[in-house]
Amino acid sequence: MSKVFAIGFHKTGTSSLGKAFEILGYKSCFGANELRAQLGEMKMMQSLFKEDYEEIFKFAEAYDCFNDLPWFAIYKALDLRFPNSKFILTTREESAWINSSKAYFGDTTSPFRLWLYGKSNPKNDQEVYLKRYQEHNKEVESYFEDRNDLLILPIEEKNKWNQLCSFLNKAIPQEDYPLHNLKGKR
């Protein structure tokens, strides 16, 4: 089974997609908690800041699919390390995305957000956050141009199971597509 990397930013339906992966039978790694537990916070963040991903790649061997940070931010390195993988870019209308990010993160700080945005707080740096989100989506589309291993899955899409299962060559489950973390989707 080839690996699947969800490379959409947080607040674009990543929790729901993670649940969908589990329903489809994938061994799924959501976010960085398990990576952090194995490497430790300091080593994980040093690897990311230095762009030295070998320990992260070793960790990734144990899973089928990946979602949220840090995975979406290192998709080019993952593509090179794990050839024949599939990639899913979840998206969201920009004003809804920034409003959800501000509501979810508030004025809290985190090493991940400092690494990703250069600033760690969307409430005070809305323009920086929005610009990074826009750039990421454009870079992904450009990087995968003329390839068939990228699915763009907007959060607003009504037939997510159809698109996702067709892309992954999986049967459509009998249950509804999961809607997870709705509180954070404001």
C-alpha cells in the first residue's frame, strides 16, 4: 500500500479526513503527538528547523497515512523519500480559514506555528498567516501540476467519500463522511 499524505493546513477539515482514513482501514498518524513522543519535543523541532528529516522519515515507516503538522509542511521531502505516495490537499475558503484559525489558536504561541509562519499567533499576525496559507496552496498545486497523485478536497465539498475513495481506489463506506472537530471549525 502506498503512503497517503494529507497536506492541507490545519482548520481545513484535517480531523475529519483523519477519521475517514481510519474508517478506510489505514494506519493513520494524525499530527505530531506520536512523533513528539518518540523523538521528544526538542529533537523534533530541531529536525524541522534544520530540515533534517531522517528521524521523521524513520518514524513514518510505521504508518500508512499522515495528516496535519508537520506532514503538510514537508510534503516535497516526503514525496522524494516515499515515491508513489498519494497527496490530498484539503482547502477552505480563506476568510473562513483565518477566522477559524484565530478562534482556535487565539493569542497562544507554539513552536510549530513559529516554525511554519515565522510568527506564532494568528490573532496578532493575521496577514502573515493568511499569506502563508495562500502560498502553501499555490505551491502545492504548482508542484503537482501535470501529475495524477494529488487530490484537492475543499472542506465545502459535498461528495467527499466519492472523491476520496475514487482517488484511493477504495470502496465507499456505508456510513456518512465523518464530521469531526466541528467546534474548531467556527
